Amino acid sequence: MILWLRSGEGADLRLGVITSKKVHLRANKRNRARRRLREAYRNLRPYFSGHVDILLIGRRAILKAEWNEVIRELCYLASKAGILTPEMQKTVQEEYGLDR
């Protein structure tokens, strides 16, 4: 997945999700990828901080990835983007059993 941030007036950790036909030609598979991204964001949202809007772009690998891999990747991208503090990252790792 790819994570983009948009700062500006009115930005407050809102989420946008994109999956193109490159993810899969079948609409139900693209919808499943979007649902997985939204659910991962919903689970990690309480740990995020900042005044930015988040855009998640799904890739083909999300359809075959395990749930912990999706959470781990979003956690990694959020910490790299600066919306997940190191203290909160430790909390997420303990809660979800992540090793990264």
C-alpha cells in the first residue's frame, strides 16, 4: 500500500481509499481490498495524531496478505509519515503482536 498525506485547512485524519483495476479486474476484489484498508485504518486511528488527511492506495498484494501484515505495513507507513509516535508504535506492536 501507499500512504499520502494532505495537510491544510480542515484536515483532521480523514481517510480516502483508492484501488484501481491494477489491483484486480473484478470489482468485488477491489472492494475487498478497500474494506481491508478501511478496517486497518479504523483499528489504528486512535493511535494517530496530527492534522492531516490520509490517502491509502491499495496494491495487488493486499488481497493475499495476512491481516497482521496489513496492520504492520500501515503502522510502518504511519510512523514513517510522522502521524504515529514511537510511544504509540510500541503500544500498537504490543497489542497486535507485531515484531517491526
